[in-house]
Amino acid sequence: MAVAEAVGALVVTATVVFGVRGVPGDEGEWRFLAFLAAFSAVDGVLSCTRLRWLGGEKRRFENAVPLANPDSVLPAPRESLRRSFDVGFGVFLMSLGLVFSLIWVPIMALWAVLFLPERLVKGAYGFHWERRHGILLWRGCVPEQPLGKGQYLYSSARQPDTA
């Protein structure tokens, strides 16, 4: 969902800034933005290793503890999407993009692009890891497991019967 938030902020910010200041024409700025996006993708790949100082996503996945009651965190499908969308992150990206691009350089309207490659790589790795191990990973606070706050939890990939 972070990708959807960043794309939403990117569309709004770019539309406003490029409408007010025009599309940046400096090729160096575009190359620098592409370099930063590539760096973000490499950072995402490196963070999917076991090394803690690089992010250690693989280590966190492997150290996940079993979720005692999956029914307590399994919302309805539409509710799950709505709860995972963080409006605050989108507003943060949009406001900083607008301020910096209107005051400084217009290319800053696209700064949300820097979040996309890393999030996409981590999301793809998480999806691959779940499929390979046949489990679902959960992150966050589960009231029934207060010690699991901020830690990855896992449950069976099989949905419980709702009959």
C-alpha cells in the first residue's frame, strides 16, 4: 500500500508543481533522480539479506513467531485494504514535495519516486518468501500477543472456514 500512497502523492504533487512552474528541462536533474531511484532499488535488494546492518528482512522473517489466533487479525478483505492505507504517509510525501519543489527546484515534485523501488523490492521479496514457506507474515500489534508488538508473526496461508 505504500506504493499506492507514494504514487498518489506523486500524481498530486507533480500536477500542481508542473502546472505552476513547468516541467523541469535540465537533463542532469533527471539523471540524478534516476540514480537515486536505482540506489533505492539496490538498498531494497540489500535489505532483504540476513545482515542486520543492511536491514535484515530475511532474518526477521525467519525469526517470526507463530500467531496464536489468526482470526483476531483477519479482517474482511475490503477492511484489510482500507486499514493498510496510511493517509499520513501520503500527506507527508505530498507536503514535502510541494514545499521543496515550489521553493527550490521543480524536480523535487518527484521525490516520492525514491520510495517506490525499495518498497516494491521488499514487497516482492516478502511475497516470494511467504509463497516459498507456505505461511502468511503479520507485522504489528496483536492484542492477544503483546510481546509480538513490532515483531513479525506468522500464520497458516490457509484461510479459516467462515461457515
